[in-house]
Amino acid sequence: MSLKGKHAFITGCGKRLGRSMAEELLKHGMDISAHYRNSQKEVHELQEWAQTNGLGQVLPIPADLRSSEAIKRAVEAATQNLGPVDLLINSASDFYPTPIGSVTTEIWDSLFELNLRAPFFLTQQIVKTMNPGANVIFISDTHATKPIAKYAPYCATKAALVSLSRSLAKELSPDIRVNSISPGTLLAQHGATQEETTRAAQRTLLGRIGCPNDLIQGLLFLIRSSYITGFDLVIDGGRGLL
Ligand SMILES: NC(=O)c1ccc[n+]([C@@H]2O[C@H](COP(=O)([O-])OP(=O)(O)OC[C@H]3O[C@@H](n4cnc5c(N)ncnc54)[C@H](OP(=O)(O)O)[C@@H]3O)[C@@H](O)[C@H]2O)c1
């Protein structure tokens, strides 16, 4: 399936994994609605890079996804400028420790609003614009099924995201395929020490952390696999088996 001229909407694509997915899809000729919250500079650099290299278009889309109004405006801007969305990747997320005893309702709501509520309402808004053959991908986490201590609300949001993906695969079939990807550590977390990264590598069967290209290979596989829907692709070097 050729991706050239197709339209992808990616959340959180100024930096890190979102950015890597955007760069890859631009190389395949896709036009990108490039959502960001704070990474305006990075998204404009992405736009310039795509222009300089004759790749697909980049439409910067600023939005705080905790706001329902902002989600609505983001979808309107994307579809008015680049037409119906062919691929939605829900990647933006928050990740920080929340040991039991420290969690306030504000922290709980904040994580659930961004990691779970926003992907649902963004998807609800975008699927109205999608044509048959379109795809939705939710980026979950191997910790959805193999939770880590001190991150209970985060792990719960990611587990719910896999459930949401499977529910929507049923509801949106046969026209739209819906899948999730559950990565293990592909990029060290902000501020992680070398010791923490080494420990993350040791907690895999393959003895190393992954890299953004591992996610990209899984993403391209799901986009191209026209008979796969409602699937959670775990890319974690065997972390989930330990
Ligand atoms: N990194 C890994 O190894 C790993 C492992 C397992 C799962 N994952 C999952 O993969 C996805 C990408 O991971 P990552 O490490 O690249 O992500 P990240 O750096 O933690 O965050 C991605 C983006 O989320 C955006 N964001 C934060 N708050 C927002 C808000 N209120 N509204 C809109 N956007 C907001 C930020 O955009 P701005 O920069 O524009 O503010 C940020 O760049 C996430 O869903 C994560 O849970 C990652």
C-alpha cells in the first residue's frame, strides 16, 4: 500500500518517538498534521526539514489535549488544510512517578485526561472524517500488562488504552482498523541515569533497550497489514515475559 499523499495526524510529534514516527512517514510521502503542545520550535524545524528534502507537507497543530475545545479545533485545522485523515497515531502522553500515598485527585485526573480521555475524544472526532481503509493506532506501553511499582495511574491509563483500542476495532469495523502498540524502553526517560538505563536493559530477554526504529518497524507492519485489527503489538525485547 502506497502511503504517498496520505494524511497522518500524530499527537506529540515535536520530539522523541512522535518525532521519529513523523520523520519516517514524511519519507514515505505522507502529509502530517503535526500536533504539539510546547514543542513549537521542533515542529517548525520538522516542517523546514521536510520542505528542504522535498518530502510530504507538515501542518503544525498546537493543542493542549486536555481541552476538548482544543481537540475540536485541532481536527478542524487538520481536515480543512490536508483533507480526511488516513492514519491517526495517538502518542502524546505524560509519565512520572506517583507512589501510593502521594496521588491527589488532580494528579489522577491529569494523567487520565491526557493519556486516556484525549485519545478517545480525538479519535471520536477524527473517525468522522476518515474514509474506508483508514487506520487508528494507540501508543500504549508494555507496562499496561506488566505494571511497574510507583506508576499505578500511568499503568492503568495504558491498560485502558489497549482495551479502548480493542473496543473501537469492533465498533469501527470493517471500514477502519484500530490497533495498539505497547513498547518497552525504546528511549531512556527524561533525566534517567546511566545506571537506570542499564537496569532497564537487564530487565529484557534481549539484554538491551530498544530504539525508535523498533517502534517504526512495528508501526509500518501494522499500517501495511490490512487483515490485522484489534491487535496489541508488544515491542519490548521480551520484558513482558520476565
Ligand atoms: N519512550 C519510551 O521508551 C516509551 C516506552 C513505552 C511507551 N512509550 C509511549 O510512547 C509514546 C511516546 O513516548 P515518548 O517518550 O516519545 O513521549 P514523551 O516524550 O513523554 O511525550 C510525548 C509528547 O506528549 C506531549 N504532551 C505532554 N502533555 C501534553 C498535553 N497536555 N497536550 C498535548 N500534548 C502533550 C508533549 O508534547 P510537547 O513536547 O509539544 O509539549 C511530548 O512531546 C507515549 O505514549 C509513551 O507512553 C514510550
